[in-house]
Amino acid sequence: MSDPQTSSIASLQYGPDPGYSPLRSSLASWLSTCYQPQNTYPPHGFPTLTTAEQICVTGGASQNLANILQGYTDPGYTRCVWAVSPCYFLAVPIFEDAGFSTKNGKLKDVREGEDGEGVDLGELERGIREVEEGGKWPEKPVYKTPGPHRKCYKHIIYLVATSANPSGITTSLRRRHDLVQLARKYDALIISDDVYDFLQWPVLSSPSEASTSLPLTTPLPRLSDIDISLGPSSHDLALSAHYNRTRSPASGKPNDSTPNGQHHNDMADDLQDMQPLFPDHTIQDLHFGHAVSNGSFSKLLSPGLRTGWTHSTPAFAHGLSQTGSTRSGGAPSQYCAALIHEILSSGELERHLTEVVRPALQRRHALMLSTVKSILGPLGITCIEDNRTGPHRTADSPPLFGGYFLWLRLPDTLPFTAKEVAERALEEEQLVVSPGENAEVSGEGEGGEARVRFPKCMRVCFSWEEEGDLVEGVERLGAVIRRMVEESKEGEG
């Protein structure tokens, strides 16, 4: 630590609820540089100036997903969690722990559209309407009293908007805007795991073309950027109006004539107490919004740091910081947050990403992609090569990829599933691949099967194994599939 008299002492104490303040400031500055203003989508440009009050330091994306569900949902009031499918497989247990499962009908899948732009919004809206019209829902939370610092949303929409795990799809700018509008219409909260936004690169035709220095490819605006740029939604304004009804217009004091006056007056007093937290806002301007960006340093520095952040409206960030475990133990990862602040503010993080992480991932991706094409391509196996599709691309736009994974698809002509391939690969080649069923949101259909299924898909990872092992792994996978093809032909004969 560069200043042991101040930073080291502070880092060893209980942290402030929103997190280590120097990191919130340095992170806001860095994010503002990374997410440059996007003015390409009329009628709104999406200014991406991030402020410290929009940041809440977390214990990583996974821990924070659980915290968001703790603070902003109620299983008796929140209708459903809608998970874009194929889904990050370890998100499902987090939803289940929060009371949203396929068994109780509160965890549902929604497919990615065939246009390559991201979630199928038509399917999502039809599903939300069916749920809203299919039951008599309570008007307020049943099991929780979120109070003035938080609210409970009617729906949760979960996705990985950039370089989705596992499909590799990046949600287009147009689709992001429309998704935010949908969330604002139905009082939904979008939770986007934005863990790969800074890990994108131009696709290479050969690993030998890999760069030794790879500056940031400016990511698309976060869903939270788009939501904030649109201002308060009708649901936010209704909450503000409710607050205003509890205050006397002349004095600003509690209005004792308000129905159920004591409850509303207490809420109004609590809201007034929040004012010093947001000096640049009036109480009437405070709104929770409908999107939160869930970031992490796990993919940028090290997963062992267990440190991440959220970007949202200031009110949402403050509410998240009031999660019970955070208030009791202080901000998570306080010491690691202080270390990361030093790395970030010194410029070492950006240097590390530019000179080490992105070049390595670009080279590894090119190596695995070329091997997949040469070894698995003749078998009819395909994968997404460019994850920046959609109307924001132009004829001159270079193909881009990002993340950690390739999502392989077996042709329908092969008489076996990806699960069968994975089982044979493990048994015969000691090779681990993840079959598509792992990315299904299970339990939707009759008998417990998923509604959206991926029997012909599998996920392979190019970020973990040594580069030579990546080639060997694809070769061994190809050998397994060829044996299975030959066996199927012999069976037919």
C-alpha cells in the first residue's frame, strides 16, 4: 500500500456500507473512460459518465447476485425471475436459494432470438403478460418490508449482455434499448452480469496474427446506462408521488392527514434522512431504476480477490449497500478493495489488460477456433465466430469476439446428443466438456425438463488450459465424435 498511514489502516477496518470510497471514485473514473458516450442510436445518446454514488463495491458478481435478490425481491410479490437461455449454469442455484425455482413456477427461461441480437423480446413480453394475467398478485411485498431504501420489483430479468456465457452472443444496442423499455413498462429489474465487457478483441484468421498489445475495444452501453439516460420511469415517479403526498406542501413536514398517516410519515422521515447521501439530487429525483450492471474483478485480475462492483442509479446503489450482511460486517472485500484501488489508480490494471489478458485471450481464441474449424468442421460442427452481430454493425466493422467460451453445435444429422459425446469424452479421453443441458433452466416442462433445450450444443473453454492442451483437447474431442459416427454407421448396417 502506497500510504500505510491512511489506506492500510482504513483497509483493515470495517468498511463503509457502499464500499471503500477511494475505489468507488477511481472505479467511476475508469469506467467513464471505458464506456465512451454512444450517440449512434436515435433519439437518445447514452452518456456514460459514471459517478461514485452510482457504484457499490461487492464481494464479486455471484455473491452480489444473491444480495440483489435479497434486497430487491420478495418471493410472495415478485412474480418471476426470467433467465435468458442458454444460461450461466451456476446462476440457477442462486435464484433457487432466493425462493425462485422451476418447481414453484417462479423461475422461467426465455430464449435468445434467432437474429443474433440477444433475448427474444416478443417471447419475454408474452410470458410476462401471461404471468400477470394468470394470477391475483398482492399489491405490496408479502414477506419483506424493504422500506424507503429499497423496493421489491415485480419481475427480474437475468442475462449476460456482452459475450454471453455460454452462447457468446452480445446483445445489440437496439435490443438493449428495447429490453430496458420493456423492464420499465412492467416494473422489472434487469440484472446483467457485465463481466466480459473489457475482454473483447478483433477475430483473427490465424493465431500467428495475435497482438502483443491490445487496447480496449469500446463496449456497448450498459443496460444501466440506457436506463439512467431515460430518467425516472412511471414506477419511479409513482414512488416519488407517494413520498410527496406524505409531506406538507408549505412546510415539507409530514402530512398528518395522509391515510395510514403514521406508516407513511415514518417512511417520509426516512426518505428525508437519505438526502445527505445524494447532495446532487432532490428527494423527488431519487429513483431506483430498472437495470443494474453486475461487474467483477475476477476476470480482470483474479477470482481469489472476490471483489466486484455494481453500476446503477444512486438510490439503487445505496439500497444494495443496506443489505443486512453488509451493514453487519461492513462492505465486503474491504482489504482487497484497497489493493485494487492502488492497482487501478496507478494505471497497472489497464496495462495488465492491454499487454497480458486481452492478447492472451485473443491468441487462445484464434488457436481453438482454427482447430475447431479444421478438426470438427468436417463433421458438421459449427460455432459462433463473431459475437457483435445486429444493426450496429456496418460492412466495415471488424468481427469481434469476447469472453472465455466457444458454444459448439452438432448437426442434427448426427444420431447422438452432446451429453452422450461428453460422457464418452470423459470415459475414453479423460476430457471434460460441458453439454448444453447444463445451460438449460431446468424444470419448466412436464416431467421437469427445460422448456428451452440444447441437446446438440456443448461449451468448451479456451481460457484455462495451456495453449498446447487446447489443440490436443479439440483433437481428442474430434476422435471421440468420429468413433461415435462410425459406430452409428455400423449399427445401421
